[in-house]
Amino acid sequence: MKIGKILTISNMSVAILLETFEVAVRDTVWAESEGRHVFLEIANVNGSIANAIPLSSIYGLKKGLDVHLRPGGLQIEYSDNVLGHVFGSFGGLIDGGTIENPKTKNIYEKNLSMAEINISGDMLLTGIKALDFFAPMQKGFKMGLLGGAGIGKTVLIKELINNVYKGWGSNSVFVGIGERSREGRELIDDMLESDLLGKIGIVFGQMGEPAVSRSRAAQSGLTVAEYLRDEQHQDVLLFVDNIYRFLQANSEISAELGNIPIESGYSTTLLTEISEVMERINSTDTGSITSFQAIYIPADDMTDLAVNAIMTHMDGQVVLSRKIAEKGIYPAVDVFNTTSKLVSVDRVGERHFSLVERSVASFARYQELEEVVAVLGIDELSEEDNHTFFRSRKLRNYFTQPMFVSEQYTGLPGQYVKVGDVLNDVEDILDGKFDHADEDEFYYIGAIAR
């Protein structure tokens, strides 16, 4: 259906003179140029003028071209074919594959009403000792994943995908927002090598693509996750890397449309944009979406407006530390900054809560004692401090873990550890029941053999 003609053109915005008022924000429209369709998305409508964002190159567009409505808007596959494929932000396959008889759904269409949301879901156990102990998760949780390159983030993500599939029979979704094409290729190759590609749906909005591509990757990935939750009734793990770039892309779009930004150049609709995404990550009575979201901290400024907007929605965070990774401790979880709302007496029980507090206190004292030992030597420690020093080292080693997805590199068989075993082991280490054992015996094991 024809809706109007192109009025003006810029790199990231096309003004359309409307001939009908049957056009709404987020509708997809197209104009034909040199035998190809150039698709655009309506960003705002002001009387008889609509501003649209190009979804691809605007090369060949010119004033006066007819603009037509594309029924259904932006859509992505909504069937079992979401697994084992790599989709672009606008729903098309970018892995060279094809899907016969596609079944699609609009990426902005929400499924859940307030009554359908379950806020008291079960715990989502990962079998990874450090996560289940220091940052336990509930189905429907949103967890921040903070850590730089080269400290084991990809291995941790792959292990989570593997363990959730084996433990729950559920699949995962990976959303790359502003990913480098090299990083995307590496992820796909890693998934193939670990035989995990068929267990995951992947959506990429690559770094070199327009801001609208980076922005819409989030909604497309959520639609894939919602299919697995609502149609397959699965407990889905959703990985988003990087959620900060989603807000950054929206700021670029807003600036191009001529909107006045707020502090640091962010869009005035910053809070609405992040809320719209986060509110789609929920648990129901029959399935759930639990997310891990990598968060970039600009200039390490935790007071940044976008970072604060994201963190208000988080139920916890897992922080990976380069200093810990340099010691050969994997996963390199920083226990002082890793948190979860579930760590309370009411949620995990008094025993688990108490053991977390005791462990963190022990690690904090160990850091102080390390400086003393470096200057004066181990013989200068009191008996109590000596016990704390060596028990903490054993506990630190205990939270290393052989991963299933890295067996071929380490030669160590992967270990899935039940949280009950973790609580027993941690308690025994802190109580001194293994004071006779060498600390190396706790290095890269599962549960302690008794």
C-alpha cells in the first residue's frame, strides 16, 4: 500500500510526506531504487510528515520516490528453526542458510500480561560452584556480567549453555549488540567445536552496521527467547553482549532525528528504552527467560547515567577479575563484587547465607595477611591467622572448576556440582576439617571426595 513520497534524505533519517494517516511508529515501509527495495522504519509521525530510519544503505534514494507500507513490520523466525542459525537484527539469516516455510513474528510484539508473570520462580542451578554459591539465580533473573577480554567470559557462557541444556533440557539465545564481526565468527566456531550450535539461537547486530541495526538486535533476540519460553515451555538463558551499546545506538538515532540530548549525550527516552527491553525478561508458570548481560562501563564510571539505568533492573552481577585470572583461577569470579538478590536468609536459607558471609570475610582477611606474609614471612602469623591464611587458599582453589566445554584443552573431565555439595565442602574447609590436606588437592576438582 502506498503511503506517500520521500521529502528529504539524510544518512540516518528520511522524511516522508504522507498521503494517508494509516501509519504508526515502528511500521516498516519501503521505497524502490534501481531495482532494489530500501526498507525504513517509522520513528515518529508529526501531522502529514513522518521521519523514518533507514534499515540499510540509502544509496539511490531520491526525493519524490513513492513509499509503500510493508505489512507485519520487522519480523524474525518464530519456530524451532531459531536454533542452530544466525540471524541479523532485522530477522534475516546471515549465516548463508535458508529456512523453508518460515513462520515469523513481529519483534516488538509482547506476549505477557501482568497476570502471567511469575515472580517466585524456582532457583536456576548452573552446576558451577562459584555462581551457585556467591550469585545464585532464580528463573527470570537479570544478571550483569562484567569483565574484560581474555579472562574467561566466553568459556563461562559456553559452560552455562552446556549445563542448562543438560540439566534442564533447555536452549539458550545469544544476542550480539555492536559485536565485531571477528568476535561473532569466533563465537560461532567455538559453538561448532563444542557441539553447542544446535542448542542456541544467535542474533547479531554488528559493529559496522548502522545504529538502528545495533538497537533492534535486542528486540529480535528477545523474540527468539520468547518463542522458546512460551511455545516450547523452556527455561531459557539469554546472553546479551553488550547491553550498553543498545542505549548508545539509540542515542545516535535520537541525535540524528534532531532530538535534544540529556547529560552525556544520551537520549531523553533512556529510561523508557531500557525498561522496554528488561520488562520482556520474565518467568511464567511454564517457562522463563534468565539473562546474563555484559555491561560496558564507560571510563570505569559507575555513576554514568546509562549504567545506572541498566543496573536498576539487575537482580545481581557476576564480576570476572583479570588479577584472579592471572593466578590461573577459573572461573575468575571476584567474590567481593559478585552479588545476587537471592543471597538472603529468607531466600537461600540461614546456612547458605552464613557460609557466604564467612567465605567473603575469610577472603578479605586473606588479602590483608598476604601483605603481612610478603613483608615479614609466614612465621610471623598467629595460629588463628595461620589457619585463616591456608584455609582461604584452599577455599580459593576449591572454587576453580573443570569445564565440560574445555575438556579438550585441559584434559580434565568437566564437573557439574550440586549446590548441596558446595555448601558441605565450604563449611568443612572453613571449619578446619581439611587442615591436614595440601591446598593443591583442591585445585580444579568438582565436589570433594570423602
